[in-house]
Amino acid sequence: MSTIAIVGTQWGDEGKGKIVDILSEKADYIVRFQGGNNAGHTVVIDGTKYILHLLPSGILHDEKKCVLGNGMVIDLEGLLNEIEFIKKIGMSIEGRIFVSERAHLILPYHKELDAASEKLKGNGSIGTTLKGIGPAYRDKAGRIGIRIADLRDEETFKEKLKWNIREKELILKHVYNYDMSFDFDEVYSHTMRVYEKISPFVADTVSLLNQAIDTGKKVLFEGAQATLLDIDVGTYPYVTSSNSSALGITTGTGISPKKIEKIYGIAKAYTTRVGGGPFPTELKDNVGELLRARGHEYGSTTGRPRRCGWLDLFALKFSKMVNDLDGLIITKLDVLDAFDEIKVCVGYELNGEIIDYFPSTAKELSEVKPVYETLPGWKSKTTHIKRFEDLPKETQNFLKFIEDYLEVEIPVVSTGPQRDETIPRHEIW
Ligand code: GDP
Ligand code: IMO
Ligand code: MG
């Protein structure tokens, strides 16, 4: 196997960081293809927790090459801080980080626009991470975005920045009623100062990755966010602004769909969501609170408490279809160790009728009632179990139920945040 991808199948925070870190062992390149520092990917090594927002989760393996693809939106200062952190913990970065010259920049006005837009929406706000992601992608689609390559030519950058600042001030003033100005000289010189430190890492990653694949290198694509947050197939408008399912891999890297060999999804053994939007299996009771407490469900990027609920297999069926998953990795199984019984959603009812499709509108999805199957809990610790056969019978049945319902294999099960708290079942590569 030469290329594999790991993508979230729910609303994010499924444990992509942990799994990508483990799979990086066998990879030559680990590649982010969309999103920006709205992501928070946690890797725990020997009890120490590392949260990565922009650098791929393979960065904690010396020797591995990490790529930030053209589909990303990059906050240069955030990136510099992460690179400095990696250096500080004594890891080499020499020849290991490649940032696409085609990636778009997040600039200070994007963050202000993110906040202004959320404020204006009031109760209907998306609950974004306020990192400026949506406004940066808006500029990309509007063909006024500034790309990393633009910083190579001072005149080009100056011209584009001037135009953008003027446009953003007008929008902030006349649309959002914010009287805000940006000091051109300050934004320009600050961006250039940071860019000087990042420039050694800037590369034509489209050619780099295609050549790597053509010469038999192993490339691991790391999704950020997740399928239900995908701008096209997710629960629009409560989504992020990029294609955060496997559908974004090709446009976000410049690699043909013909070259993506296997796609694996990740799901928690239950469901969480952070921010606004419909969530059919959400539990606003003690059970939801227990899931949050046991799973430490607080955002890695914003610290917000995550909304929690039972596993939604009906939604996962949609994710499986969209990504055409080769396998589904189940994480945080240990969080369910304390429950007498465990519910899984196996269908949706809308206006008293069972429906056979995953709703495309937020309104419909907010009105569905989940149909549950109740499975017995196992009430014992799974964290140190190393083999599938050694899991309690009820746990095995829970996992087999998921496999049968979704008609997909579970190649790996995760029972704790540490690298070795993992049960491998089938080779991934
Ligand atoms: P990501 O955004 O998909 O990388 O996920 P996050 O890092 O935002 O959130 C996952 C959280 O769960 C992190 O704190 C991980 O350390 C933790 N985690 C990952 N796998 C497991 C697991 O199997 N069990 C438990 N208890 N925690 C896990
Ligand atoms: P990882 O990669 C969970 C959510 C936000 C908000 C919506 C849009 O760690 O799984 P944005 O700032 O992207 O415009 O916010 O998407 N969101 C995430 N939720 N995990 C993430 O990333 C997320 N990134 C964005 O909470 O609802
Ligand atoms: Mg996260």
C-alpha cells in the first residue's frame, strides 16, 4: 500500500491525532489537505500530551516528512509557534516540513470578520473556532485571497493586502457596523517578518507529493474536522468551510483520485459535536454528562465543552458511503466501560415515518427522532486489553454490531489516549 487516508466520520475530535501518530510509523510523508488551526489533534506520548493545530500528527516521529497541502488556510504565526515548539522539545525539523506555496493565508481581518459574522447571526451562529477559517476560504473562492507564493514578491503582496484591507474595512463598517481599521504597515511588516522564518519550508508540494507517490513512497493523508462538517456533504450550514471528508484530499493536494488507494474512517464509540447545529442523538441529561466527564470532552482548540450523545450509526452509514471506507477505526471504547447499557441509533424517524436517507437540511435533521437499539454494557475496564479476543463478550458484540450494520471492518480499536492503548485487528498498511 502506498497511499492511505484517515478521515473523521462524525463531527470531529474522533482521535485522528492519536491514530495518525501510530500509522506514521510506516509512512514517509504525512499530509494535511484542508482546514487550518481550527483543528486540534492530540497525541499522547509517554504521558505527555501534544496538541497539533497545523502540523500533521506525524511530526512527533523524527525522520518523517510532513506536508501542509494547498487546500489549507494558514495562520503563519500559528505555524511558526508550532515549529518553534517542535524545536523546543528537541525534535529535528531539518528537511521535514513542506508548506504549500499555493496555500492561502489567514490574516488579521479574517479573524475579525469571523467574530463579526458570528455576532450578527446571534442565536443562529455556527459556533466557529473564531480562527478566521470561513472568511479565508471565502476570499479563496472569491478569488481575492492571498497565497503564500504571493509573499515572495513584495509588490504583489503589498497590492493585494492594500486592496483586501480596504475591502474588509468597508465590509466591517457597512455590513457589521464595526468601525475597525487595520494598519497596513503593521500587518505588512509583521506578516513579512514571520514569513522570513517560514520561507525555508515553502515548497511546490503538488509536484513533491506526486513525485513521492510515483517513486513508491508511503503517503498518509490526515483529515481535519470530519465528514459531517464537510462544506458539501456535511450538515450545512453548521459545517466548516472546506471539504473535510475524503472528498477534499485530491483538490487539497493536487493528487489525482486515481492515486488514493485506501480510505479509513475514524469514529468514537459514541458521538460528540462542538459548536452549533443539529445532533440527533445528543443527550442533555446525566448520561450525556457522564460521557463528557469520562471522555474529557472539552475542545482541544477552544476548550469549549463538547456536546455528547450515543453512537449514531445511521449518520455513520452516510459517512461510510460518501468516503467509501475501507475500514472504520473505533476510538474511545473505554469511555463506555462504565455503562449498564449502551444505545446505538440505527434509524431516523421524521414526522412519524422511518426515513431511508440522511437529511440534507439542518431543519430536517433537527426534527428527526433517533431509533435506538439497546445493547448490554460490559462494566469492566478495557484499557489494557491487547487483543480483540480478550475483550469482554459484550464489547466484542458491540463492535460486531457496528461492523454488521455498516458492512465495514473495524481494523483497529482504541481504548485509551496512549499509543499502546490500541488493539490492532487487521493490517492497515
Ligand atoms: P482529533 O481532533 O480527531 O485528533 O481528536 P482530539 O485530539 O481533538 O480529541 C480526542 C481526545 O481523545 C484527545 O484528548 C485524545 O488524547 C483522546 N483519545 C484518543 N483516543 C482515545 C481513546 O481511545 N480513549 C480515550 N479515553 N481517549 C482517547
Ligand atoms: P478536529 O480536526 C470539532 C467546528 C466548529 C464549528 C464549525 C465551524 O480537531 O476534529 P470553523 O472554525 O471551522 O469555521 O468552525 O466546525 N469545528 C470542529 N469541531 N473538531 C474540529 O477539528 C473542528 N474544527 C471546526 O466548532 O461548529
Ligand atoms: Mg480535535
